[in-house]
Amino acid sequence: MTTTTLPAVDHRGPVTGRERALAPDLIRGAMLLLIGLANSANFAFAGQPGVESAPHGFERILNFLKLTFVDARAYPVFAVMFGYGLVQLARRQRSSGATTGAVRRILLKRNAWLIGFGVVHATLLYFGDFLGAYGIVGIICTLFLLNRGDKFHRIVLALWVFMAVEVLFVGAKAALAIVNSSGPAHALTNSPNPSLAASSYLGSLVDRLHEYPLHAASVLPFIIIVWLGIWAARKQILENPGAHKTLLTRVAVGGLGLTVLGGLPLALVGAGWMHVDESAVDALSLLSHVSGMFGGPGYVALFGLIVLRIRKLSLPVRAISALGQRSLSGYLFQSVSWMILLAPFTLDLRFGSTAYTAALVAIGVWVLSVAGAYAMSRRSYRGPAETLLRKLVY
């Protein structure tokens, strides 16, 4: 009998719908709402953190919710999921029989193109791009982290324990700053971003060329968050949340507990319900920032638990998951929307309360992107950005 030897497969193509796990897609789709709330506010206020400096009425609630649950708490979710996706992609390539060298080439190529996407995004639309930083971190992880053993990857758990202690230390200093506050009350103000206040598109583009490199460099330390996602993916926690229910519960309670308590004091100041001096506001801002990274694993674990309770894939779940499958397109669509709706040289819809406008625009754009993603899924269309990236990589 004659046997036929199949040629070695250098790599696999993009993941198919049947291979996808619900939790990662649902997380990405839902959390794009928080990303939208953060970035639309930055556009609307032409600065960061994008809050009303002298809030009244419901503006106080908006400031409070944004500072407690969104700012510095949304992007870590995508950092965790980025690390998770690196392992999933590498695992799929290896399952096809691809060599270690072939897997590495695919990952390096994909992350190099992400850097390119990020540069174009930051130049044309929004200086606060994360895609380029993801690409840089992805290359570092591919070269130095992905092929390490389980014992090595436990280092990241120790690093997170250390960071939790750091949050407690910063929290103690912030508490002392509140107690010792004696100067005039200092409102939470927005640090201006010239590209968001520019009166012309060309002027905004020039400003973004100056702002983007500094922003990208400032967010690269999120490699620690990405590394945690790598560890979680190696354990296949989101593919099988039922087997990790206890861990997910502890991480959800601990992570979200730290991130909410860490953001609460600054949120009270931002809402105008607590009055402290400038030194105390600076201390509370630092506490909010360092505690925010725990929102990444906290939110991811929460959605892992939510998936456990889903017995039927309802229309909203399918639609939000469809957006999660097209999160790159959804993310870029948001930036296009902010530019058209909120920039001073386009429609400039910042009327009345800027806080209301930013929130309503963010919710509206997210709902539209969910509907669009679901329509694309019904037609088995991946999404424009995903289609382009996959053509470039594969």
C-alpha cells in the first residue's frame, strides 16, 4: 500500500468561528464601551483625564463613575487580553505542525504590522494610540517570554503581589495627604493635549507627531499586564472558566476591590464631594493610576464568571461578542467617530455640558459598532481592519 506524506505546514491561517471561546470575545466587545467613554471624553475636553472641572448636578455622577470604573482601568483589560491572544495564536500555529521558527516569524510579522497600524492611527486620528505599543511589547514577548517554562512565568505572579503592596503603600501616603491637607481646595483639572484643541486638521496632525512618541513610551511598562495575560492563557483559564471558578472569583473580588477603592478618593474630588489641596490631589491621582492596572485582571475575571452563568447565547451576547471578534476595527472606528463628531474643525458637537456630550457620543458610537459588527458576523465578514491585518500577516 502506498502512503502519501503531506507537506509540512509552515503556519495556519486566521482562526475560524468555531474555534473561538466566548469569554475573550465578550470581554473585548464589552470593554470597548469603557475605552470609548475614556477617549471620547479626552476629545471633548481636549485633555486628560477628560472630566468636568466644576461639575454640577448629574455631571458629578458622570465624573465619579468615570474616575472610579473607567480611567486607567479600561486599557489594562486589553493589555491582559493582548497577552492572552499571543499565546492563543502561537498555540494554534503549533497545533498545525508549524515549527518554532515559523511561529515566531508569524508573531513578529503580526506585531510589526501592529506598530505600522499604530503609527498611522496616531498620526491621522488620535495621539493616544495603543496599537503601536502593543506591537512593540508583542515583539518583546515573542522573543523573550512566550517560549519560557511554567516556572519562569510564575515570576509575573510575584511581580503582581509586589504591585499590590505598592498600591497599599501609595494608599497610605494618599490617606496622610488627605489628613494633612491644609491649603486651598484644588479642583481636578484636565491636562491639555494640543492636538485635540487644534483649530485645523493639519495643525492637529503636526501636534500628534509630537505627542505620540511620548505617549507610546509612557505606556510600554504595561508589559507586566500583558505578561499576566500570557500566564493566564497558558492555563487556558478563559477557555474553561468552570475549572477555574475559584481563581476567577478571587481575582474579580481582589482586583476590582483594589481598583475601585484606589480610584474612589480621586473620584470624590472629581465629583466635588471632597475638597483637598493640590498636594493631596496629586497623591490621589497617583493612587488612582497605580491601582487602575488591577482593573485589567479584575474585569477579565468578572466576565469569565459572567460567561459561566450564560446558558443561552442571546442576541445582545452574540452582538457584543461579534464586536469583540472585530475589536481592532471597532477601536479604529471609535477614533474616526471622535474626529468627525467632536474635533473643533469638524462637527464639534461639544454643546451644553461637555460631560453629557462625551458620554452620549461614546454610548451611541459603541451601540452603532455593536450593530455593525453583528451585521458583519451575519455575513461572515471579519471587519476591514482585521481583514487587512490578516492579509498582511498571512
